[in-house]
Amino acid sequence: MSRGDTAQRSSGVVGQDVAHDSAVTHVSGESVFLDDVTPLSGELVAGIMPCPVAHGRLRSVDTRAACLLPGVEAILTAKDIRGHNRFGPVVKDEDLLVESEAVFLGQPVAIIAARNTETLEAARKAVVVECEALPAIFTIDQAIEAGTFLGGVRQMSRGDLDAGFAEADQLLDGELEIGGQEHFYLESQIAIAVPGEQGSMTIHSSTQHPSEVQAMVAEVLGVPFNQVTCECKRMGGGFGGKETQAAQPAMYAALLAAHTRRPVRFAYNKDDDMAYTGKRHPFKTVYRVGFKTDGRLTALQLKLYANGGCSTDLSFAVLERAMLHSDNAYYLPNVHIEGRVCKTNLPSNTAFRGFGGPQGVAGIENVMQEIALALGMDAMDVRRVNLYGVIARNVTHYGQRVTLPAASLGPTTPATVRQLHDSHPSLEREEDANRVMQNLPLPVGEDGAHGKPWRGVIKPAPVVPPFEAEGAQTHGNTLHVLLETLRHESAYDRRREEITTFNRTSKTHLRGLALSMVKFGISFTRRTLNQANALVNIYTDGSVLVTTGATEMGQGVHTRVRQIVADALGVPYDFVRVGATSTDKNNNTSPTAASSGTDLNGAAALDACERVQRRLKDVLAWAVFSDASHGVSPSPDSICFANGFVWDARVPQSRIPWAKAVAVAYEQRVSLGERGFYATPGVDFNRDTGKGTPFLYFTNGAACSEVLIDRFTGEMSVPRVDLIMDAGKSINPGIDRGQVVGGFIQGMGWVTTEELVYKADGTLLSHSPTTYKIPNVSDTPRQFNVRFLDNPHNVVSVHRSKAVGEPPLLLGASVWLAAKDALSSVVGSRANRLAIPATGERLIGVLYDIPAPVNAVEGETPPRRTSSPNSGG
Amino acid sequence: MSIGLTGPFAASSWQGGRCGMRDHLQFHLNGEHVTVSGDDAFLTLSDFLRQRRRLTGTKVVCAEGDCGSCSVLVGRSVDGTMRYAAVTSCIALVLQLDGTHVVSIEGLKDDGRLNPIQQAMVKCHGAQCGFCTPGFVVSLYQMANDRIANTRENATRCLVGNLCRCTGYDSILRAATEVSFDSVKPLDALYPSTTFADDDDDVLIETTTHRVYKPATLEQALTYRQEHPTCSIVSGATDLGVLVNKRVRTLTDVLALGGLTALRNIDVDAQHIHIGAAATLTEVEAVVNEHLPSLGEFLAWFGSPPIKNAGTLGGNLGTGSPIGDSIPALMVMNADVELASVQGRRRVGLITFYTGYRQSVMRPDELIVAIHLPRLQANETLKLYKVSKRKDLDISSVSVALWLKRRGDIIEDIRLAAGGVGPMVMRLANAQDVLRGGPLTLEQFERAARAARDEIKPIGDVRGSAEYRKTLVGNCLIKACHELMDGESIQRSAT
């Protein structure tokens, strides 16, 4: 049974399309974001003194003149830090304030607190920084040439690469450049530090990871963790950018607050935030692939290079997830993947929705497209023959089954077995299907895959009306159903023909079509992080306050937790409030990341509810429901909670309001608060061998995108997208839909218009929305069909839901693949020059065979705000 | 009737400190009367709202008018009725607001309850993180206030100035199309008891470091201009506001023209469209759509509604940026710029107006008062192209304008200009020579494209490499040829 499946309680709110927890105050402008907080008495504004070169030896920082300015309250440099100046979430390999060697442009050499922004500006102008410039590197190619890397080579492999290449009918070599991406959360990084008694410090931070902010602040101040409290009410967007890198602003503010004994607000403006904080890792993928004439891949050799920036941050985990997603939805029989993180003189690149997954998936989806081009096949057919099977070809290169654990399979009937067999090309024998349905172990080969060679025949696509083969979903591999359903619903085959004709006849435009998949592994690949605690407090009036380690950044985790708690306690939704996330209520929390916020914290909240409810049942059974008038003996198991009432199932007329029940429990001195805990069972991954079961389950999906490209201007639009997600059984369909649409559009931006442009000295030129173009409302697909697979079988997750935060972003790649498809109809294999993002300039470059521009520009530098906070003065 | 376009100009002398002149600004904020004097007049509107009034529903993200999170409605009385337009408050200056009614997100609730747009946004999950949300509500409120039909298409056009990073916009568009605009109270009904008096005072605010003068008449403006030749001229502030926020410019001496309704008139006669220099781009677009559709269609892609609601054609020309999108278009149309000073006025052909990067023949005592646009005759065609990384609300990599006059299949006359290819907008003289007098054929245009690529000297920058820009300029000509030959059949609708 899935957690939360207990039948007897329900307020019916799980599964409902409840509005976002904060929707009412969001639309009225009354939601309070950190910079909206009225400054405390004596509060100071803070800013950094940025290093003027990307790589250099710091000679001196002269703050004397600046310190004398009236209104300048503190200027701190590295030597003023009593705790650790060296910081990092995994490896402590970055100076918070430059000590001797500056490693990226804008790295702070000093931090300044002043009474207002004007004074702060003046102080910044008065600080004299002497820095000797050293040669700097910015790109992956430069790093490879110079041999500058972070950490060693990571590897994952399976099978026999040479044998696989020998078996191939054809080999292809190639490489793909994948650009980075700016998070562009609308609320820039911000923290307010308020000093307390005896060295304590309260940090209000816009962070996805309050516990890490707490720990890093404590370390930089040199105090125990229990002296620091970090609270986050909400973020104006995070997308991974506030997972580790909310810590720096918090540390700056805390250092200055500790020094001045006054509250300090540190807020980046958008320009500085974009220029000085990390982004999605740019990647370079080098591949050699072998395949049969039917498109089936026999061997794949991959080298992934990630541009990590100046320090480790989360780069190893990002690279690892990229390697773990280099299969995406496709079976790689013989594969060797090698990964490295390049060290460059850029702000340390960091988590960004998808966390390496998008780069890994882009790599293999590009390979699928290349195979199709080489064979003259439709890329969708190449994808179909390579899709993970159910019985055979169903184990990933790291050894995890793409099917659910056998124990979780659904009911078996001859009909469902037949359906499973019929609807899945890879199920060659009905008896295999039968074994799956009966939870019997399958024959296992030497590498964990099916033992005998795959003899499957790819059948013509069965035009099955979607999801009638219900039994077919219970094994968890929904990839075939998703692909075939989408192919059918998007009228892929018909449109493919139309497009071929169009591209032959149109003088001015090109169309392209691509269907891509996603299979996204859910869980932190670092096992430890797969835990959560939650605090549920019930007050004597019956109202409930829940806090968890999950932070709210718009994704709706608070709403889902509220639904789960209301449902679990059998009280109306309005009885429950979810409080701000704070480390003094929930300790040692994991970041709200890896799409896992609801999975972990929802399950922990559920655990707390179950425990407190158990106590309520015990006390109510004898104190209320067993009195003489009812004529029954105490039976805690008979007590029911629903819709704000409590009753004994044997005497339904006995029901009392929830608040009364709570009052009775209080009267009887029963604890009305509980802490719940959840640790994801069964996940484990060995980094050294590259093998294990890193994920609890996979969230799957597919998207089919069509693009229209102007042959003369390279302008591209997206007339139609069809998208289908297997998001399990939704806790909140409206919020899930918002995640899917928003994630897809963000992914589309990454592969189309979002381009990071640097000057030769490392200055970011695309540092504001004038020059960095996230999708606009008019860029969204004119026709955008989004639907969910009805999959109630994901029993391993809370309420059988599936995490949906990141996976849809990876489907944005389909827009890039469609662009490549369009180009290849004109320029053939030269389309392999297309990089990510496919900007108009790049499209024109491929169409007209213009050499790629060097990423160094002349001319006018766009004006940039170099001041710090927007307000608070 | 355009004031300042006809009749002799009578100069009068500006007298600092004369009585009748106010030393403070007065306007309304969410129905409340507000006066501002001293340094606060030089704040951006968003800072004024957030810091001075603690109205923090207005969010600042980019501080350059490109994301719309700070949108507020600004109403001005025109002929006795209030006309409201959404503007980006981060680049609007308080000194522009004299006599207006500013309505922020806090002023849009209806009797303390969510208005129908807000209710629809809640229901449709139109808000995720909530940071951009007030701006979207403001933009939609303007649409409802103007009673624009809430189709998905119209809502999309209305919202191009608002960026959202969470929702992918779909839920916001659903909210926009589901709400009944009839149920949304017009702002006049939301603020029934507030009276907005037309006043024609001029205002002078002087502090130790700043000075701003808001004239009530053109005469006053010209006099001030003559006596303060180095002053910053603020009309819509859509460019200047950015430069101030980014600390490129500081405002020490400001001549604020926004309140000069005389400069906002637009007249159309048989030969010309006469556009007052302070007419907003939104106002220009409305007129041009009717009388010069090919330019109107281009203006639709020009900038976002909040920028067009504030920005003026005069400001666009006065700034003189080589990537100012209107300039190539107006150049090939042979538009005239009308300049005025206390000495009198003169008309200068736009073709000869610019002399270098952001340099023109305008004298320090002059103001642009009007632009005169010749209307297209039956055998004339105007084609305009703007290529940018993102379709909407993006600065061009290249813009190309083409005007031609046909006699049968022969191109009798042609004018070409391109922006983004040099320090100022360039005429494509060699390409013109290739085409002038010749037949309208693809071969001719391919020759012209080669000539154009050779005669421009673009630079590579954040918006594209030099080679890309050269290719684009040539390609736009060839694209134009295809469109001309196909009888204009391939229109924007195809994209």
C-alpha cells in the first residue's frame, strides 16, 4: 500500500484542484517577500565590493577612505572573518571573501554595510582594490586544453563496448555544445540577518535550503549551529538557484550584522545577481554511437564535460545526474560514459531544475536524431526501437530496473496479461508478461539485464485508444504507452508528411517536428538527503499548524502538504495552516530540490498525523465513545476521522466535532503535537562502481513539438506542442499542470532564446532581461495540449503521486530537436552543427554555413546597475 | 489640430520663481491626494511606492522596464475623462506624475474584496511564486478597463510586457479569457468620488542637487530649454529611466514634457500624418493602424504595452539610438522632424537629421515638437523587418526598412535603411542603386542583397555577430522580394 492509502479517513481534499496556499495574497500584492519587510530600526543595507578581474592575485584592498564616509558602518575583508572563510556545500573550495587569489569576476574582496544605498554606492567607489590579472579560462575547450578540472574522472559502464561497435552496421562520431542557463527567478537573492543575544543570529533568507544557510552562517561566524536560526517564508522563484547559493548573501549579511550588532539586509539587484551567481552548467558531449540499420543502438561511448565554474558547489552531483540520465528512455546495451567537471573562472555553476538531467537527456536525444539522419529514418521510429522494454531491455546502465519493484504490481488476470503482452513490443512471450503480473522474478543476466539476447520484433505501432490497457501500466514502465498515445494524439504521422511537403515547397519558411521522451529518476542521488521531518501541532480550538523542511518557491509544496494533513486528520482544509520553514522547528532538513519536496515532506507530515491520530484514537475510545449511552466497549481501531468530525464506526450517530475531540484529548493530558519522519526506503547508489538503485521511481513523459523557422531571418516560433506526463495519481491536478507547463516553457527557453554571452574578459553581457531573453507570453506554443496519463499505480510514493517539478523541463528539448529536424531537411548532416540554444543567429549560421561566432564581442556594453539593494534604505 | 504645427510661434520668457508656479507636484495615489516636493520628486515611481508609501505589492525585478513586475496604472485627464495606461513604475519618475492618478495593485481591490480578475487568477492557478503576479493583474486590469475583448490573442498582446518564470503563461491566459470583463469595475467606478481637476500650473522643484521644471505650455518649455541647454529632456523616460537606474546618467536638471498635452496631438490629412512629439507610442499605433497599416503592424512588435504607454515617438528619435526601431522606417518614408526653439521652428528631413552615434542636427536650445509622416500612395509599398533574439520586447539585432514605388513591374523609386549595422541608422545607398529603375525580380534583389552586405559595417555584440547581421540585412531584402512577388501572401500570420 502507498502511504496515505488508508481508507477510513478522508476530507476528500487530496486529489482536488485546490488553489495555491498563497494565491489570494499573491494576486492582491499582499504576499510579503523579504524585500517587502519594513526595515527594522537601525537596519543597514549591505553590498559587495566585486573583484574587477576574473582571475587575479589580490595585492591590496584599501578601505580607509571608504570607512571615513559618514553612514558607512562596516567594511569587512577576509582577515575580519573569525570562522571559516573557505566554504562550499560539498567541498569547501571557495573563498567567501578573496584572500589572495580571485577566481571569478565579481568575487567579493570586501563586504560593506551602510545606512542607505547612496552611501553604499559612495563607499564602493572609495574602496581601492589592487589586483594583478592572471590568465583566465572560461570555456570547456579552454579548460580541457589547460587540463584544469575539479575532481577526477567519473565513469559508468555496462556491457562490452567493442563488441557493441563490432555488432553495429554503422558508426557515428559527433559532439554537442550545450549552453548554460540563468535561473531568472524574479526575486533576486536576498537575506536579512538580525543579531540576537549571546552571539545568536536569526537569518531570514530566500533559500531552498534553510539548514545549509544555518550551517554555513554558523561556520563563517564560528558559532555552534544551535545559535543560528534560518527562516524562509517564501521565495519569488528558486529553480535550484537558491539551493546552495542563497548561502552567500546570508553569510555576507550575518558577518556584517555580527560586526555592527545591527540588522543587515543584503539584496542583489537583478544585474548583479545574474553577473555574480552560478547558472545551469554548460556541457559538451562527445559521442561515438554504433547502431543497426533498423536504428537499434548497439554501443554508445560518451564523454561529458561540465563547466563547473570556479569551485565544486554541486557540480559532481550535477555531472552524476547527467550521466545517470544519458540513457533517458532508451536501452543502452553496451555503454561507457565518462564525465569530468571543468574548472573555469566563472561564478560556480550550480543546481538548476533538472540538475544535469537535461544535459544528459539532450545528449542522447541528439544521438537519436543523428541516427535517424544517418539512416534516413524518422527519429520517432529510432526512439521507439530503443525504448526501454518491460520484460527485456528494462535495466538501466547503472543497474536499476525501469519497472517498479515486483511487490508493487497490480492485480493479475488473463486479460491484463494479454493486454500487457499486446501493448508492449518488447514483451516477446506471453509467459514473460504473465511472470511480471504475478510478481515472479525474471531471469536475470550477468549485468542485471535479461539473460538471453533480445529477439524482439518491433511491431507496427498498435493504435490503441489510450489507456484502455490499464493492466499494462502496473509494472511502472509507462514509456511505450506515453509514446504511442502521444504519437496518436498529436497526429504525428500525418503532420510528418505535411511537413515534408511544406519544406519542399515553401520559399520562405521551414517546419520541423520532433517527439522526445523523458524518464526522470526521483530521489536525491546522495542517499542521505532522502529524509525529512515534519511538525504537526494541534491547538485546543482544533486548528492545525504544520511545518516541514520544505520551502515554498511557487511550486505549491505547502498547498500539497496542507492537503495531505487535512486529509490525514479528517479535517476541513481551512483548519490547517502551513507555517514558514524554519530551522528551529525542523532541524537538519534537506534542500527543497530534486522534485522531492512533497514526496519527502508530505510523507513526513503524514507520519506525524498518523502518530498523533493514534493517540487521539486511544483517548477518545475510552473517554468519549465507550460511555454507557453508546453501549460499546473502547475500541481505538473503530474511531473514524472525516470532514471535521470524529465517531466510532460502530455507533455512527455518536459523532462529535473535531474541535470537541481535540478539547477532550487536551483535557486528558494527551500530547497534541507530533514530529513525523520519513526516509525513502531502498535507494542506494555506489559512486565508485556507478551501480545501484539511486531512484525510488521514475516520472515519465513525452512531448511532440513543431517549429516554424523563417529561412531568411532565423526567427522561430512554436505553433504546436502536445505533451503527456505520467505524474502518477495527482495530489493537486491544477498545481501539477502548472509545474508541467511552466517546466516545459523554461526548458524551451533554455534550448531556444536563453543565451549567456560573455566579453573576452569574462564580463557577462547578457545580465538583464534586456539582453537575456526568457520566453515571453507570445513565445508560448499557439496550440499547447497538455494531459496526464491516468496512472494510479505508483504505490511507492505518498498518495501514489509522482514528483513533477523537474521532469517536464527536459521535454523542452523537443523544441530544439524539432529545430534540428527542420534544418536537416535543407542542409542534411550539417544540422549536426546546431548547438543549444538554437538562437536565430545559430539557425542562420547553420542554414547559411556561417562560421560560429567567437563568444567575444566588441562595441557597446549594455548599461548595468552596479549598486546593491533595491530598497530597505 | 496639432498645436505647434501651424501658425507662427510666439516666444515668451520663462520666469523662474514667478508666482503661480508650484514648488511641488500633486497627484492622486489610489484615490488619495498626494503632494511631493524636494528630492522625492526625483525618485522612480517604484521606489516612491515601496519606500515612501510602503506599498510593496509593486515589485522591482529588472529596474529597466523589461519585466513588468512593477506595473501600475497611471491615469491622465484628457478632455475631462481619465485615461489609464499601465506603465513600468521602475523607470517612471515621480516628477512625471503631476496631475495624474496612480493606481497600484493595492488600489485594485473592489470594496476590500478580490476583483474578478484576481479571482480568476486564483482559480486558474495564475500565480505560482507570486512575484510577477501583481504586474499581470495590473496589465489585465488595463485591458478590462479599456473593454478590450478578452480573447487569448488580445490577452497575449496585452501581456508581452510581463515576464513570468514559473507558469509558462498558460494559466494566466486562461484566467484572462475566463473572466468576464463586464464584471470588472471600470476605474472611474472604482474611484467614483475622486475628482481630478485639470490644472495647468507649471512646476519648479529645486533642491541642493537637483532641479526639475514641468512647463504648462510649449512656450515655457522652449524658454526653459534655451536657458538650460544641458538639461535632460524627459518625456516618457523609457530610455532615461533605465540609464538613471543603471547609474549611467544622473538627473541634475530636468525638463519634464510629459504633461504637455499640446505635444500629444496627432492629425491626419490627405498627404501626411502629423504626430506630436509627446504622443505615446500607443497613441501613435492606434492612428497609424488605421492610416498606415504596414507601419502599425511593425509598431505592434515594437515594445511592450507599458513601454509604449509611456514612450514617445519624439523620445525615440531624440535618443537617436542606432537600434531605435522607428528610425529606419521613418527614414525611408521621408519623414520630417519639426524642431522648435524660442527663435522659431524648422523642419528637417529625418534622412539628414543624424550626424553620428546619438548625434543630430538638433541644437541645444531646440526641442522636437512633431514628426510629419507622408502617407503611402497607391503605388507605394512599405516593408519593415525587425529581427531580434526573441520576437517580442527585444532590441533588434538588425532592422531593415524598405519603401518602394512601382510602375508596373518596374521599381520606379526605392529607399532602404537599416538599423543595428553601424553607429547610426544607415541608408543602403548601393543596394538602392541596384534596384532603382530595374524590374522586381529575385535576381535583382539578390544583387541588391550582396551590395547591402558589402556597404554596411556592423559590429559584433551581445545581439549578434557582424557576419550574422550582414546576412540578415541581405536576407531581409530577399525576403521582401518573395513577399512582394507573392502578392504579400506570406504575412506574419504564417509565423
